[in-house]
Amino acid sequence: MTLRLTDSEQAALRDRAEREGISMQDAARRAVREYIARSDHRDRVAAAAERVMSAHERALTRLGE
């Protein structure tokens, strides 16, 4: 995989990695892992909300009246 960044994105990544004492590659991998974790969490929350809405559909409909 090749990651293409704009000049400003690359400069920001370099600066952040230097401040944290890690390589740009490690910073990018960390960002990818955090992105995946947030996305997975959002999916789990949405699925749980759907289950609750489905299980309590009648009560929610009555509350909306």
C-alpha cells in the first residue's frame, strides 16, 4: 500500500511524530488503528440502538403520540 499525502499533511504528520518521538510510519499506523476502532464502536452502538428500537417499538411509538 502506498499512502499519498499532500505536502501539508506530510509536514503535519512529521511534526506530530517528532513531538511524540515515533516514526511517521508508526504515527500513521496508530491513526489507522484508532480510525478502525472508532468505526467498529460506532457500528456496535448503531446495532445496539437498532435492537433497542426494535424491541421497544410499540412503547416508542406511544411516546411519540
